[in-house]
Amino acid sequence: MDLMSTKEGTLLQDFYPAGWNLKRIDECCSHPPESISERQEFWNPGFEPVQCDELADFNVMLGLEIATAIKKASDEGRRLALILPMGPMGMYKWTIYFLKKWKVSCDHVTGFNMDEWSDAQGNTLPASDPRAFENAMQQSFYGPLDELTVPVSQRYFATKDSLPRYGDAIAGLKAKGARMIMVYGIGRSMHIAFWEPHFAADFKDEREWRGAVYGMGVKLHPMSIEQLALTCYKSRFTLCGATANTIGPGVFLQADQIIGGCDGIFGRGMQWQGVSLWTTLRYGPDMWIPSTFIPTLPGSLFYVKELAGPLTPENN
């Protein structure tokens, strides 16, 4: 008895995205923890999962990786297009710490927030609203960098006016020799940014899906809304929106390097991200599960050791 054998005729019958192979997802999660880093044939040669024993280690290691990439671009005299998430967040204070320690300015960086809450027409919250991702980025990264920060004119947020300009802005930077690095997290629904799995139904094939640069006022999956309610709004799901603006695979799949992580542990043996981590690493690229393209790109996926499992029942 399991979900696959009991969901027919229940409220969960059509809950999960139509293109998900639940048995395959379950199989991805059945391996022993020590096998999680075994290389798969679809992984990019430059892709590497990195285990962090504790959450504190995760924040430092991921922060150092981001700061190192910023410093490297500065040392090389290159521009850097940096795609930035609102989850995970704990690494930003360590990125700031290292950049200040090294006295590295971010004047060569152009920052692109990957997503933002919106209404169905793409209108976003005021930047001053505490729920706005723009506000959170100012409080957690741009502001604390002080005089070393990314210039205001080089900060892009996923607003109705700004998001459609991402593609041209990134292409212009790349034409001048800039590197593009995407910092990312992986959602409960296996999304990247707010690019949700059910969007696959709107495209005739993967090639068309890959070309989508952004989505405006897109409909979020309930799994994503519950994830944000639990991780950002102290369970108060009524504060979450049902729609958002987001970058698409036409942006995130062109990254020269990816730096991301899974830190979804709650403590006392509870967590929410183990399935997302294992499926990302083992399922194989599939547009119905956006995060499965992550291992096809060069870079790193940091994860807290506990997420590797074993993903077996434990009453808490």
C-alpha cells in the first residue's frame, strides 16, 4: 500500500504534475545515502554534488563558493552576470563576510533576481513590502555589502517592466566577455526559480520549452506555495501568492557555472527536500521536472548530509 496504489479517486489523483512518473521518483529515493554522489551518465563532467555535514557548514561553504566566483571574475577583469535566488538564504552573510575580508568590490557584477511574487498580470509587491524578494535581497545581500555592493543601476528584479529585459541584458553582458553564474535552490515541486513542472504542458516539445526566457504571472503549484509557507512565512500560507514572475530555462540553462544548494532540514529528523535532491540527481533530464537539468550544467550542488537519507519512515 502506497501513494501510487491508493490515489485514484482521491483528492490527490490529479494533484501531482501529469508528466511525473511517481514510481520512478520513488525509485530515485530508494538508494543508500552513501551512493548519492555516484556519477550518472547524464551529469556534466564539471558537475559535482558537495556534502555538508551540518547546516552551518552548508552556509559557510556555499557562501565561500559564491564569494570566490565573484573574486575570480574581478581578478580576471571580467563582468559577471549573477542570477540570485531567495532560497536558500543563509549563505549570503558568508558571501558578504568573505568579500569584505578580501576587500573585493562588486562593481563588476550585474545581479538578476530569479523570481518575485506577482498577480496574474505580473504586477509585483512594492519593494518596501517585507514579503517582496527585492526587499529581502536588499536586506540580506546588497545592503550589508556597504561600499562594496553591486551598483544600483546593475540590479535587476523580476518586475513586470524589468523581467522582459533579462534576456537582452544577459546577452549583452556575455557579448562583452562576461561569465554567467546561477545561484539556485531546488523546490519541493522540483522547480528552479518559480519555473514549475506543470508548465511543460504548455510547450509542444523540449526544444520550445528550453527557449522560454521568462514567465509572467504564472500559476504556482500548491507544493511550492506550501514550501514557502513552511520555510518563509512560519506556516501562514495566507501570506503566499498563487502567482509569480520567474526566469525560465531560456535563462537558467545558459549558465556558465551553477552554484546551488539544498538545505531543507527542520530538525528532529524532519525535512522536506530529500526527494527533490535525489530526484534531481537520478531521474534524468525531463522538462516535467525542471531541476533534473541541474546536473547537466557545470558547477556545484551543495547539500546537507541529512537530506541524503535514508528516506525511510520515522515517526516524529
